[in-house]
Amino acid sequence: MSDRKNKDLTRRDFTKLSAAAGFAILSAKSGVAQDNVDTLRVGLLGCGNRGTGATRGMLDGNDNVKLVAMADVFPDRLKSSLSQLESSDNGSLRPKIDVDDDHKFVGFNAYKEILATDIDILIEGTLPYSRPKHVSAAVDAGKHVFMEKPVAVDPTGIRVIIAAAEKARVKGLSMVAGTQRRHQRSYVETMEKIHDGAIGDIVAGRAYWCGTLPFARERAPEWTSDLEYMLRNWYGHCWVAGDSIVEQHVHNLDVINWAIGAHPVSVLASGGRTWKPDDEKFGDIYDHFSCDFEYPNGVHVNSMCRHWAGSGGVFEDLVGTKGRSSGRDMGEQGEVSAYVQEHIDLVKSIRNEGPHLNEGVQVAHSTLTAIMGRMSAYTGEKISWDDALNSDLNLLPETLDFNRAYPVGKVPAPGAHKL
């Protein structure tokens, strides 16, 4: 360790520099919204539970914002979301909701219609497979963006997000992602201590998302279309959600990248499906992953996520040369939930009342970290960062048509599966 510290740039220095660059990509003020003192107009794209929750966080946390437009593939989802928002907190959010019928859009092209309105902020809460297309279109339309995680399901989509983040930087648009730990007071304060050297140089870590059985729905009789069932039962299909390591475990992997100040250079992983392997409602996803991520300077991080009955534990641990830090000890430690604070920070960025935020690249890197773990587990092969980033892997069907058949994919066989 003493030899490493004699180098011009120590790992701790690298961490500080990388973290500073990642947390607020732009230090200059944005010119897009600096004169905007009126009410910011918000549009919700994707009216499921997370999109609805994100919108509630936006309205709860900010004055002078108003929900004026909504869009979803399915009309019942839009209707249900609007009803939930209007009745939330005994109706306290209603003064901030003004969605006319001509600002309600349904179908696969609804994203184009909502972006053609005069909204200032797009809350992108749709399913992960469609996020790259929607975020890219939002930036092209000059909208500030809140995007849920993960931001893609494959490397092709990751490159779209990275390009959109760069375009947003040039345009001065603000982008915040749903990796809410980046806005949680306890995590932010702990990261400041880690980056200031409180535990020394990070030498190892682990990240766990071990939950109970995954979200799954039986097929309803009225869902006669294969595609509708896949989108309604979205978590169980890799091309729709990315598998559990991408859809959920990305949170913990994002914390690791944040702490180390870098993305991994490679991963060797294993995984499989042991719990009800032939149950169609669980689609083609795995129920467990175990990954050995290697980061710069030979730092290894053990990553584990699984969906097993009675399985619990969601946290991150870091080991340094002077001590250790555990995410198991984290609480909110503040009056404002991180799910609200992320929207407060976005609005402050737009109004030039805080750091200008563009989290597009950092969340793309964290999502790709999860994707490369999945790629390694599915194939049984060691995957490098460059191989993952430059892969032509594209999981999306060529066309989306409710009248076509979309059979459930086979659960990948480790070692036999090819990308």
C-alpha cells in the first residue's frame, strides 16, 4: 500500500476527483431556465406505481410546480394514477394538478404527444425498455428530465442515454435519476467522509439486494394479447425490465460506484433460476445472481441479489485501510424523504438555486454495471467494461404490436447462453 501512495495520484485523490465530477457534472449555471420564475409545468410519462410515486414526490416537495399532462400505453393506468394523485394526502395535492382531457395521451406514441406540449419537466416513469428512446426524445424537445432507474436494459440503450446526457449538457438541461440514495442525507454525508479519507483507501466491498419473491401477475382473461400481458407483468421479462440485478440491484451498485469513484473494469458472475423455474408468470428472469466485480487498482466487490422466500438484506459494505462503512446503518436522518429530495434538487437545479445537475452518465454507468453482471451470469464468461459498453446487444423486439405473438423467453442456461 505504501508504494501505491507514492504515486502521483492516489486512489483517494482519484475518488475525490471522480466523485466531484459525477455528482454535479456542470458547475456553471444553466441558461435555459434562469429567467423562469413562473410555475414549472410537469408531465408524467408512465403512470404506474413508480411514475405516480415520483410525481407525488415532485408535487410534495416543491412550490410553483403543476402537473399539466399525463401519458401511458394503457388508459386505465392513466386514470388510476390521476385518481391516486388527486386523493393523495387527503387531496392536498389537488391545487398542483391541472390535467385537461386534451393533455391525456395513450398508446405507444403517447411520448411524442406529451413532449409536444409546453411542459418544462418530464417525469419518465415508463418501463425500462423504453427509457432510452423517451429520454433522448425529451432532450431533443428541450425538456428537463427526471428519469427512473434503470435507464436501459442493454448496452445499445446505455449508449443512447450517454449521448442524451451529453446533448443535455450542451443545452443546459437538468437531468436527475431515480437512484435516490444520491439525494439521501445520510448517504451524502457518509460519502463526504469516505471521500475525505475517513476509512482510508477502499480495498474491498460488497453490495446486497436480497429480497423476497418478485413482483408477478397471473394473466387476466381480458389480457388476450401476449404483449399486453408482458407489459402488465413487466418485471418477469428481461427485455422489458432487465432482470432483477438491473431493475433493483442497480441501487446498491450505484452506491459502490459512487464510493469508489469509478465503474468496474470487469466482472465474473453466476446465477440461475431455482424457485419455480417453470412458472410462466415469472417469465424468463433469474432469481439469484452472485458477481465478483473488479474495480481499478485491484479492488474487488462481491455483489449478491436474489428473490427467494424468506431472504432479506439490502445494504452495501465498504472496507478501507483505516476502517469500514456499512449501508446497513443508514437511515433517512432527515426530515425529507430521499424520494422527495431528489425532486427538490432537480427543481433547484432548473431554477439555478443549487448545483446544476446532470446525472445521465453516472446512472448510465451504474445501469451498465448491473447489465454486465447479468451478461456474465447468463453466459458464464468474464465480461470487461469495454466489451459491455461496446456490445451490439439489443433485447428489444423489432416491432411492438398487440396483434402479434410474443412467446415467453427461455430462462438462460449459464455457460450455454450466447449474447
